Amino acid sequence: MSLPLRVAPSPARRAVLSRRVRLFVAATITYNVVEAVVAITAGTVASSTALIGFGLDSVIEVSSAAAVAWQFAGPDPEQRERTALRVIAVSFFALAAYVTVESARALVGGDRAEHSTVGLVLAAVSLAVMPVLSAAQRRAGRELGSASAVADSRQTLLCTYLSAVLLAGLAVNSLFGWWWADPAAALVIAAVAVKEGREAWRGDACCSPGAALRPAAATGDSDGCADGCCATDEARQRAAG
């Protein structure tokens, strides 16, 4: 049985996809700058480790998006792929380290976060906006064959998960006075950040032009592409069947 091959996009299509990725990156940077300022300010006022951690994640998302913007600003984005992925991975690890330390300090010291209406609204808005932005960028990145664009979309998707965790932590703390829910939510944020950082670090071979032209069955663990981003929808459907 012959294995399906992924057809690389034409130069014209690649140009369209590259412009689309740059547009999504610009939107991500703009939204996250606003989100970071609001979250860190509200978190400082409410002494909320989870809210501050959420704001710092927004800062890291900006650095991640900026790395992808830098990559696609060059004449040959493929040459900058590895560096962009390393920046994204290190950003995840830095967030995890900070949030873990601050969460442990809050739990040991019994620091109690106050109610934050601004934090609750921000988490709810991000929970609605980020999945849409992430899905659009991920589709473009996969078709283009860019591991860094896909990794950055996962960074954006992480914000969705963190928004849900933050919303739950702030709500439980406000409704029931469970002060430990805030640092506990922050620790979940740290754990997810470590996981995403590891995947970004290992993803430099994923979706590269060389991998894109190999049989779909060869784009699994051997290439560090566990989510199958190099395979076309048709290839994935055939594999599932």
C-alpha cells in the first residue's frame, strides 16, 4: 500500500500564507500587550499570583509572536525556524519557573488573594477570543509547513486553557473564600507551560520542508512531530481509517 505524500504549497500560496501568519502574529501581539497590562495591574492590586502569572504569560506570548514575526520578516524564514522555536520554548520555561516560585511562596505563606472583578472579566474575554485566533494561525502554519507558526499558535491556545484555569481559581476564591485556589491555579499554569515548552523545543524538525515532502507515516515521533502537523487532512483521514 503506497503512503500518501504531502503536497507543498505553490510559491503564490506560500506568499499568501506568510502574509496571513504575519497578520495573526500582529493581532496576537496587540491583544496580549493589552491583556498583560490589565492582568498584571489587577493581579498586583488583588495580590493574585494566578492573575499576575496570567499577565506574564501574555508578555511571553508577545515575545513568542515577536520571534515568529522576526522569522517571517527575513527573506528565508526556514533558516530562522530553529532560533524562533528556541525563543518560544525558553519563554515557556521562564514563565513556569517564575509562577512555580511565586505559587509555592503564596501557599507556604498563606497569602490570600482578594476578589478581582477585572480579572474575572479579562479571563472570560480571553476564553472567547484566543481559541479563534489560535485555530486560524494553526491552520495557516500547518499548510505553510512552519513549525514556529504552529508552536506560536499553541502558545495562543495555552492562553485559552490558562483563561479557564484563572477564571475557575478567581471564581472559587471569590465565592467560597478558598485562598489556596489562586496559587493552585497558578501551579496548573506552570505545569502546562513546561509541557508546551518541551514540545516547542523538540519541534524544530516538525513541518520543515524536508519533513513535509516525506511520507505522512514518517512525520510522527521520529521527527518530533507528535501532533501530526506535517500531515495533510487527507493523510490523517486515511491513517485513521
